[in-house]
Amino acid sequence: MTPPETRTDFTRALYLDLLRRTLTGAVAEDNDSILGGARDGGAPSRRKAVAHGIGRVANRFGFELAYKKPYDPESRANGRDWPARADSMIGLKRMENIQHCVETVVREEVPGDLIETGVWRGGATIFMRGILKSYDDTSRTVWVADSFQGLPPPDPARFPADAGDKLHTMRGLAVGVDQVKHNFERYGLLDDQVKFLVGWFKDTLASAPIEKLAVMRLDGDMYESTVQAIEPLYPKLQHGGFCIVDDYGSHASQAGRAVDEYRAMHGITDEIVDIDGFGAYWRKSA
């Protein structure tokens, strides 16, 4: 007979693997390009802008216009594509990193909540809640922090690293809080252990009622969004906790620079570990 704890571990592993692959669109091999969808909103290309407009008109009449694109498992693993319908675009390797970090703090009883700053459709935070539920951990809150209206226009006078940034024009990055809550509900994971911080990071994070953090995941892309998240949150990260930066490598001159400067200013020497060339993380030492 298989011991009950072994069966529990096996069932948990199956659930989390399926949840991870569903959230990233890997199960559905989701790689359609939908006219009027997230990929085209705010695109600088005139051709894409026209296609987006046509798609939006079709949507009003209950139609969806899409064309099929080949699915590339390697791109999805590394988060190099942008799934049309999935709830996360970070790819499987960065999802596996979230699982490693959350499972570690649960098993080693590192105290504190979990947070992601910059959530898009909520996929990473949905996964965090799913991991906690699979371990029957009722002591932690998952904080879902976002403007829920996309990224801010750059402020080069205060943050020169963001000069010329165009992310605020990409309307596909703006997902409303009601939609994100609905996404949690679809997975049966919206409950009292999920809390939303709605607004710009400069207005919400410093005053958020968070006492301790075990895992903090920053996904702000820009220098401004990253520094305004790490400054109020990192002092709350407990020894043995994890700091994950989704775009440390992909936005090295912005998010990466903000992190490097913060670490240098505060004498943080814990090793930064690459995840997939885009994301990176480190564990806070004593």
C-alpha cells in the first residue's frame, strides 16, 4: 500500500503541474493572435492598429477574429511569447520558480505573506494561492498589487532610466480588478486569503497593512515601478524569504538597474540567481 502522505504529495504535484500549465496556456497551446486582443492594443504599427480596430468592432457583435500561429514549447517555457487567452505571460520556468520559493517557505516555516506587484491577469498570484491551498496553509495572505490600468507614463525628470518608455501606451497590459477577481473565481481560489491593493505603487504599498513577507515578486518592468515596490516591501521580507524580479534581465536598464542600485545602497550581497534570462531571484540571508 502507498502511504497516505506519498499519495498526498503525488496528488499535490499533479494539481500544481496542471495549474501551472493551464495558467500559462501551455495545456491549450494558446498562441492565437486575436484581432482586438491584448497583443495589438496600443501597438505602434499602423497595420496592427488597424487590425486591432477591426477586431474591436467584430467583438461588439459577438465575433472574434483570430489567426493561428505555431505553438513553440520552448518559447512558452521561457516566457518569450504572449498568450492570447492565458492568465499569465511569464512562462513555465518562472512559474516553477514561484512554486520553488513558496513551497520552500511553507516547508521551512518562514513567516510572512506573499505579494506580487504588477499582476496583469493575475496568473502568478492565482498560482501562489493554489500552492498555499494545496498545502492547507491558512496562515498567509496573497497580496495582489496593481494599478489595474496599465503602467504609468514615464517620469524622466525623477527616473531618467525610464525616458522614452512606451509601455503605458500598450492597452493590452491594463486589466481591471474585477476581471482579475473573476479569474481567481474561475479556479476556485478567490477567498479571504486574497487581498487586492488597487492603485499606483507609490500610493498603496507603503501604507499597505502588511507586517511580514516570505515571498515578494516584482513585475513592474520600469525603474519607477520597481523602485517604488522594493523600497517599502524589502524591509518586510523575512530572513529565508525570497525576492523575485520578473524583468531583471528583460528590462535590465530599468527594473534591473533599480534592483542593482537598491542592493548596492543597502549592502545586499545575496547571490542573484537567473531563472530564464528574463527573471531572477535571491534568498534573503540572515
